[in-house]
Amino acid sequence: MNWEKKQEGWINPAEGMVTSSYGIRENPVLNKMELHNGIDIGVGIGTEVAAVRSGVVTEIRTSTTFGHVLEYETKDGYKVMYAHLSEILVKKGDKVKQGQIVAKSGNSGLSTGPHLHYSLWKNGKLIDPMDYVDVKYTQEVAAEYAARGASI
């Protein structure tokens, strides 16, 4: 991840530190290697979660893995997913504006503690959200990116 290449026009979904990076990792709950399809931002339960871009809510669901989930799409082909939420403040079909508080973080689903899971797709392809946020990261996350040859 190169901070100079951070995408313009995006905001952070929540204030906190990135505690787990995008990519192949050992799942801390299931103890097996798998793709972590987003980043985890360590925040307390009930922390406000904002829309990183404007869009339309496409799905609200509860799953065993991700707990309470909110997904929305932007007009320029991005899909945003927030997971492990404690509360969702919008409904399917709602228009959301960048910066609008759409949910509250939680610890639902398979989780080791309160955090916001943030996944991002562009035109149907899963991408690393770190290229779209400007947040601090733990030393462990910095080491994970360095091991992959990425600069942060």
C-alpha cells in the first residue's frame, strides 16, 4: 500500500486502528488459513460507521460468519460491505450520502472482539480497502503488508 496512491474522494468509515489486513491469513477464530476479504478496524461496540461514498443500500443480512451486514453500491461501480455490526440505521433501497452514519460497530458473528470489518469491490472484483482509507495501523498489520512487498 502506497499512501501517495490513496484514492481521492473517499473518507474513513470509522475512527480506529487497522488490526487485520486484507489477504491470506490465519483466521483467528477458525485457526485455518483463508482469504480475509477486507480490513478490520478496531473500535468499541456502538462506534458510528459512516458511508465512505454516496450510494444505494443493496443488502442487509445476518450471517453466522459476518454477523449483521450492510452492503451498498456506488454509481461508479464500487460495492461496500460493513460487517460485525451491532446496529444498522438504514434499509435496503435507501440512498446514503458520503459521511452519513449508516450503522454502529459491534461484535456480531464470528469475531474475537469488537471491530468494523470493511470490504470493497470494484466492478465485481474484490480489492484491498487500505488503498481507500487513511487510518493508522498496528505494527502487526504493517509487518503483514511489508512481507508482501507493499510500502505503507
